Amino acid sequence: MSRFSDLVTKPVRKLGFYAPASQGSRSLRDGDVVRLDSNENPLGPSPRALEGIQRALADSHLYPDNDCGALAAKLSEIHGISADQIVVGVGSTGVLTLLCHILLAPGLNAVTSEKSFIVYGMAVRSTGAGLIEIPAREEGFDLAEILKAINGDTRLALLANPNNPTGTMLDANELDEFLERVPKHVIVVLDEAYHEFAAHFAERRRTEYSRSSSHVRRGASVVILRTFSKAHGLAGLRIGYGLGPAELIAYCKRVQDPYSVSSVAQAAAIAALDDLAHVSRSVSHNSEQARVLEDGLSKLGLRTKPSWANFVYCDIQNDAAALCDRLLEEGIRVRPLGAWGAPTCIRVSVGTSPQNEMFLEAISRLSIDSRQKR
């Protein structure tokens, strides 16, 4: 027994550590590494967001607006809901943590899918609640089985759409049917961190991505999670938001740390929402380069799934962790998915065109070397 292990709560003792970036056998300065492991926007933030940041810096000695009033008002207008149905948090994961705090406790549970966002388990188990993980179906959510798994102690159903790390999307009609059948004591969290990318793909592929906002407007027991980390390129500022029933959102705000969202992040997010051209460039670049990655990997005989997000899921049919170590020696970071129960799979973030070509050249060479050594 260590000095503090008997003092720390049992749920926290059982938690593992989140590894935000892959580690390799050679130490590289961050500037030397092509980062294709964290689903960041390779085009960076909007120029308008950068201007907003500069303006906000002059008031850094002042506490931020605790209610994020200006940002909430803008989001209210965009989504057609009341500002009291919006909570702004430290990324979408910050809002997820608030929901877990107000809805979960020992003896209760949340349900989700295997091969989904790894932070779900951390947020749920930190409350002492259980997490029920349903086997994935075609690398995505099996909504029928999730419905069967819900019991009287379930309070949250966590659905990533698109899913991270597999990049799959839930069918809008199937999701509507699921929401109609979910028991009233369960809150459905629709995690739409990659919303802008999925909406763009859906338009190009002539299908419908999501009707989530309409469910919030009709008063369903649904909370939508969105973030400024992806399409808006503000991952370093940690800002996202949740949309849901006003009463539930009010409880989230009760447990939220005061002044948790910085004034710089709020200013950047407000400005980013006005720069539709930057988002359009980001999602267009992403769809083009995702195809480059998918085609390049497929030509190597590797299995990919059509992505609805800003990354590509790939089964290399070999030890993914070992490959990622070798790629890191080449100065390229991608994500091995052993922690998700997929030890032969990787997740590759969509980078710039030169970065993607560098990755494809490296994995082609390493794959050939690996086959020759067998």
C-alpha cells in the first residue's frame, strides 16, 4: 500500500492513465514530429479567431465571463434554442464530465460501444458508476444491442457520431428510432465533435447526417456535445459546449468550476463562428485528403473504413504498436488502437498534403520491410 492509495477513492485508484500522444523508442522534439495522432486541424485556427485572441489578451488580468454570455447568445441564435439550454465547457469532454457528475454514482451505469471514445470510460468510472460496453457492429454502434443493455440503473447512453476512433456514422433514421425507444430515465448523449466534417461528407455522399438539434428543440432527453477543437482549429484553447434540456443544463452549471472557460477561449470561439469560409476550407481539405489516405492505404492491401471525420481507421493486420514506434522513428506520429481493443489497427489524422504523402511513403516502405522479414 502506497502513502496515498488508501486515501484516494476506489474509483480513481482503478483508473488508468490517458496517453495523449504515442511514445516511441527515440526522443524527438515536438517540432520534429508530424502529428497525425490527435485529430487536430492541419490548417490551424481561423485568422479571425487569432484576432479575437489578441484583443482578449489585453484583459487577461480580469476574470472571464462565468456564464460565457456572448458566446451562448451566438450559439443560441445558430441552433435556434434558448441560451439556458447551452453550457460552455472546457472542451466537449468538460461537458461530458459535468453530465457524469450530476447523473452517475456507485450502483448506476452508462452504456456505450466498444471501440469508441476512450474518455467515456474515464469520465464514467471516476464517479464510481459502471460502464457497459456493447460489442461494435461493423466498427460502429449496435443500437439494437445498446437498447437491450439498458436497465433500471442506466442513466446515460453515450453515442459518438461520427465515432472515434473508427470514423463510422450512425444512420439518421436508425438514430431517430433509437431515441423513440430509449426509456425516460436515460439521457442520450450525442457526441458530435466531428459534426462539421460529417455534415460535409453527408452532403457529398447524398445522405443525411444528423437531426440532433431538432431533438433538443422538441424537448427530448438528449444532450449534444460539440467542440471548437476540430473544424475550428482551437484544440489548444480547450473550449466546447453542450445543448440540452434547460433543467439538466442548469444542474451542469451548478457543479461547473467558476471561471473555467478562459476569456481568450471565449473570444476565439465567438470569432471562429463568424468565419464560415475557414470552416469550409477545413472540411473541403479534409474530405480531399481523407480520400488520399484511404486510397493510399488500400493500394497497400490494408483495410480502411470510409471516414466521416478527420481521421482514417485502418487495420494493418500486424502489430500496430510496433509499426507506430517505427513511424515515430521516421518522425511521424499516428495512433495505435490496442487500448481500444484493436491491436492491429491504427488511426491516422488527416494532415496537410505533404504530411499525408510523407506518411504514405513511410508506411509503404515499412510494410514492404515487414513482409520481407516474415
